[in-house]
Amino acid sequence: MGSPKITVDYTKCGDGVGIDPRGCTKCLRACDPAIFLMHETIGVEQDRYDPQLWRVTPVWLSLCTRCMKCVSACPLGAISVEG
Amino acid sequence: MCDWCSKHGAGGKWYMNARNYSDELAKRENMEAYLTEQWCSFEQVYIRKIMGISSIDIGHKLQMPIIGRVLRWQAERMIHSESKNRNPVRADGHFGQVIPLEDAKVILGNLAAEPIIENYCMCRWMQRGVKEACCINFGALSGVIEKLPRFIPKDNVYRIDREEAMRRIEKHNRKGYVASVWFQPVPYINAICSCENPECGGLRLRNDFGLKTVYKAEYVASIDPDLCQGCKECVSMCQFGALRFIPSLGRVMVDLNKCFGCGNCRHSCQHDAISLLPRQQFPSLGY
């Protein structure tokens, strides 16, 4: 079985909308294999020493067990797991 | 000893060579500029491109028939790069080795270039959103990290002297965190981390994808079968799943192929049954 497709809806979380992922981190902490990465948003002008816009990207997809803990942990319903 | 010892160890272990810590080396190679570029956007290191291919889901890509092998070759080349045009935002030339507490104390007590700081761990921050002050950095890297507010602890003194650094690494070690020393970039040494699985980026790439970002220590654990009482305390200390309780024998055994030689298991043993042996005594094990 290949890696699942995990989508974070950035119109609900990250980049200055919804809850600041830095103050939430529920998906990061819910995931047993820690497949999520929290990072500064790329492609927007930011203070390079103290960036304020952050988002979460699922990076280690092959380690995902499809347990769906991230989907239930997200207070904004921003995460979906398919495949 | 590992390959990097013969290359940068001046006859001993690479991380025991004072030259690799020197301000003179940092200055000559303009390490401050490299480290600033690297650390300003370090959280993006897992989403950078390798050969034009996004590193997202690298575990799957490394399994692909031909592309996977080329990708692995290129990733290893980047990790161990000593070339002049290393890319700091990909952290080229940044890799390390697990070390036991004794070696970490020798480094912090004698070799590390001042100033020494203890800042929030990058890996736990980007993988879990946790801010934990357990990363000890020194030399030219200290001034670079001090410019980045997200890594500077607010409730703790972060500029520390050698004695305090040795006390803190011991505290982290006894908690179960694995000490590791880092080239950043090779041959400049400026960090001793206190790592855990699977949050640590280095251990992640090594354990889950087989990339040599972290080498095993110059040691392996050994349990004296006469002294071990089978209490299993050590089993939960091991970050690498290298210790196993054998019910029929009533004692714990080490899987030498999994042991990274950090020596943390020793902290939990009430019976003094665990010691470290030189990895060299076991030629089949590798690093």
C-alpha cells in the first residue's frame, strides 16, 4: 500500500487564518509517528529572524498508519486523510 | 573508529579533536554566514527539494526502483558534503554521532568553544510544537541562535558556563535523552543535542529511512548475565528498542545490531549490570 494523501486546509488553519498552529499543535502531538512538520510559511514576505506566519505540512507520509487521530484532534476540521 | 575519525580525528575520535571546535576554523570558513542561513529557516529543511524532487514523503520516494537509489545517493552526498558550495538551507554537511554522557562531559568541559548556550530544541519544536530547552550549542552557532527569539528560553538562564553545561547534559541524559555531537557543517563542531525518537530529525532519517545523518556511538552496551536481576528498568530507557527481556532466562539481553551505544540504560540499572564496550571489539557491527 502506498502513502496516504493527507491534506491540511490552509483556509482553515495556518498562514494567519484560524488558530495559529504555534498555539495549537494538537495534530503534531496526536500523531504517534510524528509525521507533521510545523514551519514558517514559504512564499510570503516575513521577518526572517522572527517569522509570524506558520503552517503545518504532513511530511513523513509513508509512516502514516491511517489511525485518524489527527483528524479527530484538529479543532478546526482542517485535516483529511485519504487513500 | 568511523570514517570521519580517520578524516578529522587527528589519530583519535573526530569529536575529541580540538581543532574542529576552534574559532579560527569558524572564522576562516565563514561559518557564521552559513549557520545564519541554515538556522533562519531550519524548519523548512524537510520540505526542500533534492535534485528538483520535493522531499515530502521521502520514505516512499526512496523505495522507488531507480529514482530511489539516485535520490539516496544524492541525499547522502548532501549530508556529508565537504565542498565549498554547500547549501546552508538544506543543511549540507550537517551530521553527527551518538555519544555517551562521559564523552559529552569531556566536550563541554574542555573542547566546546565559548559562548555556550542552551536553547529550545529545533526538532521537538517543528515536529511536536514543544519548546524544551535541552539543546546545547556553542562557538559561532551561539550568536546565530541568539538572534532567533523562538529558540531562546524565557524562564531560564540560557548562557551557561562549562560546569552548568555539564550539569544540564547529565540531567537530560538521566531523563532518557540521547546525547549526540554534531558537525555543522563538517568539520566544524558546535552542538550537543539531547535527542529522542522519533522527533529528532537526525534519528528519524537514520532509523526510518536508513540515511547516515547520525552515526552510532563508538561503544555498545553489554549486560553482565550474573548481575542482571531481570527488573526490566533498562528496557524502557532505550530509545532504539535494543533491549529485550527474555522471560525464559529471567534477564535482559542487548540486540547489538540495534544498540546505538548511548549508555543511557546504565542510568536505570540498580545492579550495576550494564557497561559500555568499544564498538571496535565487534567488527561486524558497523556505525
